[in-house]
Amino acid sequence: MNTTENYQVKRKAFYSQFTNFFYDIEDLEYAIYDVMPIAKEQIEEIKYASNILWKIFTKVSKQFKKLNKEQLISLGIREEMIPFIDLDYLTQQSVLARFDFILSKSGELKAIELNGDTPFLIQETFEMNRHLCKEFGFKNPNDDKIVMKSLSAALFASLEYLKEKKSQPVIVITGKEEEEDYEEYCHVQFIKRNLPFEVKYVPISELRIINESNEHIQKGLYTPDKQKIDVLYRPAHPIEFLIDDVSNDGDPIGIQLLELIKERELAIINSPAAYILQNKILMALIWAKKDDPLLYSPEEIQAINRYMLPTYLSEDVFITNKQPYVKKPVYSREGNTVEIYKENGSKWYESSYTHYTDNLYVYQQYIEMPSIEIPLKEEVAEKKWLIGSFIADNEACGLSCRLGNAVTEWDSHWAAIGYK
């Protein structure tokens, strides 16, 4: 990586060209001014692993529709969400998802989780990665055209799903306002700029729900100027947050919105079915049947054993075998509420924040991420790194690198990925 003395000067000069990108987040030097070189052969393997694991995850997730209420609750599905998990009206269960991989020192590639509903790193992967590869003379492995194709297909499927077909549908993208969360705002605005159709931006705080029709207005989701929204794209507001959304006077507006979808008054992207893909318990279910020829093809069995880590609903196997392991909530983000345990069962590391303690947990074999040194203002810091691999239109389409601590949390850094 770049370690020249004038690194900070060059970094600021480069990123200052991009006024709609959050290269610093408060005091965090978020975006690294360099490219992580990955061999072309390794990039091809990451794409292959992403594609075949995507087939496996979606195959298993669709089995949830066959389960009863008690079974779903035992797998971490919120009871309030059960009436809506079969709302799967898009051409893909998720229009844009991201696997996180560890590429170990020995060259092993292991998927540690799937962000199946509202993954971040989109602007970094599909805009800034291209600029950095050009700056440093690397080839860019990412293809934003696949993402736009996937979003276009999702729009048409959403419009087809609606009860009322309009010649001029109202399509809205939503998220937090700039003053509230600049990173999320840039993320949403980047997607808006690149969508191949007309879309309005409405801050999430300004959306209004009418949950009963009357003589003056039809029930539905509305903009501040009282336009009834047909399709809502929520790239930064996960379903597991939406379930708990309430108005200032206590109305369960998240559940009311899901009811509108069920009644075909509204379509959202991703559909509510993506909620299952976000559930980390999928990894334990896949691993439990990893050698089942009735469920998986020979190629899929080989891929599970090669690219996944042993994952269970209990830590017992790891304690018995004296193996280090990671404890993760089934629904969590940004490395929140994650703990790492040593071979003797004692806790070695834990996340800085613990917002998901009310979840079920999965227990996954621990493997160490590789380390690299990066130049920061105050020091040259050693960081652990992992690779994010995006899936859109059922195809691997983009890579990004995050650099952080033993657990990759909100305060991690981002680096572009390229090849020669």
C-alpha cells in the first residue's frame, strides 16, 4: 500500500474532486488513497464462489415459506414479520446483496456472511473503485451495468405486482437526510443519480401513511405533497428496522406499510422476502445439510465445504473440539454485538457496540483475517481486511475491501480493489 510522505496531500487532492462522496466520516479517514491488488485468478474465484453460494442461499431461504409459525420463530424470524415473508414479487429475492469473504494468508477463501437486504459500499464499489483503479493504473473488476439492469427489472416487476396499473407511476427513493447521516445520504443519492428511470427522493421522515381510505383520500404511502407512492426503494432502511418503526403518537407505521404491500397498494425494493436472506441462521442451516445429495448438487456440496465455515446454533462443537469461534446475532450489522472466543472457551474480543442482544445467535468457526499496514494522519496502522462481493441480477458484479480490527465495525476503512 501507499506509504509516501505526501500521502495525505495526495489523498485530499484526489478525493476533493468528488464532492458527493464521504471520504472522511467525522474524524475517521474512511477512504484509503490506494488500491488493494488482488490477482485476476483470485478475483475469478471470488466471483465463482459468490455465484454458487448465492444459488445455495436463495434455494435454502425459499424453504422458509414451508415452515409453520413456531418453526419460523425458532429460526429467529420475528413473529410480526411472519405474515409478510412470502411477499416475493421481484425477479430476484434481493436485487443487490453482498457476501463478505476472508481471503486467508494461506489463500483459502471463506464466506463469513451474506448482507442480503440493504448492503452498503455501493458508491464505493461502483463509482469510486473505478476512479482509484484509473488513478493507480489498475484494471477495475466491477460492473455497474449489472446493478442497473437488476434495479430496472425490479422496478418493472414491482409495477406489475401493484393492484392499480398507472401510466405515470410515482417512484420514490428514501433514506435519512444529509444532516442526519451524510454517509447514508450520499449512498442514496448515488443510487438515485444512476437509476435508469425517473425517481423522486423523499427523506424517510417525510413519508406519510394513510392506513384507511376515506372519501377524500385512498389508503397508501404518500409524499409530503400528497402524491400516492407506487414503488418505494429503501436502499438503506432494512426490514428488521422497518418492523419497529412507529410514529410520534405510537402508531406501528412499519407494520402498516407492510400491510399496504400485502394489499398491493405499494411495492418496495427489496421485497419483504429479502428479510430471510439477511438472517445469519441460513449459514447454520446450509452447513447442517452440507453433504445432502437430495438438497444440493455435487458442485454445490463441494462449494459449501470449500467456501463456507462450520456454523451452528450452539457453541458446543467448538468447545468440545477446542476450536476458536465467533458468536454473532442472526440479525445484526456493522460488526455490532459480535464476540470472538479462544480455543479454551474464554472471550478474546468483543464489538464496541452491543445493540442486538435480543437476537438469537449463530456460532461460526473463527479464522483470522489477513493484516496490512495503512497510512493514517497520526500513524501507520495495522488493520485486518476482508472482501465484499456484490450480487445483482443473480450474478457477481463488484468487489470492495474493508479494513478494520478483529471485528469489522462501523469505524473500518475502505479501499478499492484492482488487478493488473
